[in-house]
Amino acid sequence: MHEFSIAMNIIEIAEAEAEKAKASAINELILDIGTMSGIEFYALDTALEMAVKNTMLEKAAITVNKIQARAKCTGCNAEFDIDNVYDPCPKCNSLYHELLCGKELQIKSLVVDVPD
């Protein structure tokens, strides 16, 4: 389950950023994850639940925004939602397209407590 190592990396990055801000706690974490990022969403949720224990994220609200993958056909320039890399263009049936979004895995925002 590589989602656990991803969860640990997310926690490390979030804590490092919170420490830069001299924060005492992280209250909220928002992630943007694409549907073609290779992440199993349920597995990541489970991994994060376990991994945040005894960290600055233990009491944080964690939100995962699923970013639907979109592609642009190289033949007819149509843009369309895509679930699989082999999905054909719905307009011309071409299998050649470029992925516009949907592979991202990023921390979108952190809300932290900074002592006075």
C-alpha cells in the first residue's frame, strides 16, 4: 500500500511548512488529487487516519478535492473528461490526446495556529 508512504510524505511537508510559520498546530489541510494520479482515495483516507496520530495534524480537518482528469484530443481539439488513458475522444474516436489535468497530488492549503 503505497498510500501510507504518500500519507507520511504529506504529513512531513505539512509539518515542515507549519514549523516555518512557527505554528503550534495544524487545523486544516486541503489536498488536490487527480483521478489519474494513481492514488486509491479510500486507501489514502485510511492511511492518513492512522498516520496523523501524534503529529501536528492529529486534530486537523483533512479535505481531499478529487480533480477529474481531462484530456484534449490531438486530432479535433475537443476537450473531455477521461477515466482511463485509453479512452477515445467522444467526438472523433481518436485515441491520441494530451492529458490536461488529473495527475496532480498537491497540498492546496494549510490553516495553522500561530501563538501570539
